[in-house]
Amino acid sequence: MRLTLLLLYTGMALVTYLPRMLPLVLLSRIGLPLWLRRWLSYVPVAVLAALLLPSITMVDGRLFLVPSNKFLIVSLPTFLVAARTRSLVLTVSFGIITMFLFKVWFPG
Amino acid sequence: MDTRSFAHGVKSAVPIVLGYIPIGFAYGVIARGIGLTVPEATAMSILVYAGSAQFIATGLLAAGAGPMTIIATTFLVNLRHLLMSAALLPGLRHLSPKLLAVLSFGITDESFAVASLELENARNAGSFLLGLNLTSYVSWIASSAGGAWFGSLFPDTDRFGLDFALPAMFIALLIFQIREHRYWVVAILAGIASVGLALLLPGNWNIILATLVGATVGMVMER
């Protein structure tokens, strides 16, 4: 176990635990303002998109928008499978198998 | 401690456990794939216990992000639990602060969903929630460890397409988050902003900045 990771996990644990704990323990009945609730409801979709798009369109810090970008190409049917099946396991399995086949057929 | 309510909580956790097993397993495989050891992958599940944040953290680690970026992103992603914690309060305010401090560790999207439905039918709210949360927590840890162990069996995972597991996971989670057209707009904006900022800025600040932009635009659009 690397010490740096343990420190990282401790930090992550703290910022995860506090929002879970503070309202229950400290406040009698808080009403979060509506704007904040709305803002928070968009955070997951925004962070997922912010992670995903660079990971499929960039290589080594540069844009890689070409047909030979396997990640970009395989992403397209994976989106469809996710939308049709609404299943995490099926989507990930499909993505992995399709990527595997792609690498077999188009090596390099 | 009310044993019957605890058992009621354990039983109510079954659908959560069925959901956690494949996701925890996938997390373990991916965490192993980006170079975490089995204990390292499992320790994150023990300490952090937050599915989507753990996937995002593995993505950030794989991208070489620093600890501050990862912690700040984790904070943003898990901030939504504030709402759930607050929403559970009316049914739990008779419990001691100490017990609440323990129970609140187990608030996840899934345990919250079950608790908000089933808590009023429980004879003893504290024991019920303890059974529910503990069962879910243990299943998350066990499936993470199992996935990481499974990942160890295949050293060269990229050849088998496993390097696409993380993007595929993000695609699925992203699609599940889309509730109406506005969420598409937020996703596309945040994605483009993230790529643009990644081209301009060093480090991984593009992810947090793009998230702030996307969520703010979504909120403003709702007005």
C-alpha cells in the first residue's frame, strides 16, 4: 500500500463523509436553497462528460479526431448500447468486447 | 439494538447488493487495470465508499492527476449527499448524534433510495438503517476486492480491450444521468469545455472547471 494513496483516500473519505454527516448531525431541518439543489443535480452529468470527452478525443494532450482513433469509434456504438439497454454491465461488456475485436482486426 | 429491525434492514438491502456486485466488481477490475494493487483498490472502497466518485478517481489517477484535483472532484461529485442526508433527517431526529454520525457514513444514492421508501415501515429506525447500510457496505467492499483479484489474473488487460472499460463506464453513467434535453446540453458543453481547457491548461483542472461551467449553465437554463 503506497502512503501517497492512503493520504489521497483519507482526503477523499473526508470530503465524502462530511456532506453525508453534517446535515443529519448538526442541523435540525435544513432546506437547501432551490438554486443550489438545481446546481447540484447537474454536477454528475457535467463531471462525467468532462472526464469522458478528453479520454476519447485526445491522446498525449493533443486532439486526435481521426478514424484511426479506436476509442472514439468504439464510443459511438457504446452510446447506443447504453441508451438501449440502460445496463451498466451490458454497456461495459459490449465496449470491452468491441474494443478487443477492433484491436484484433486493426492492430497498431 | 432491535434485532428484528436489523434483519428487516438486511433484507431490504438485497436489491442494493445485487446492484453493487457487478459495479463493485467492475470497479475492482478497472482499479487493478490502472495499476492499483488489490489492497489499494479495496482500501479505496473501505475508506471512501462512493461508487461514481471511485470510478472518477481511477480515471483521474490514470490521467496522472494530482491529489488536490482528485479530492476536489470527489467533493463536487459527492456534495449531492448533503441533500439526501437532510432529507432523511425528519425520520431520524430522535436518534443520538453519535449514532447518526455512524449511520450517515452509509448514505449512498442506493441506500438513500431504499431508506426513504422503507424507513417508515421499520419498527426501530436506527437498527433498520444499520442493517441496511452495513449489508450494502460489506457487499461493496467484497465485490471490489473480488474484481481487483480477478483483474490480477490478466496482466496485459489492454490487449483484451479492458482499456476501454473506463470510458464505457462513463458513457453508461452519463446516459443514465440524462433526464431531459437540458442534461444533454450540459453534457455537451461540459465535454467540449473540458477538451478545450485541457488543450489550454496544464494539469487536470479542466475537469473541475468544465464541471462548474456545465452545472452553472444547467442551473441558469432552468430559470
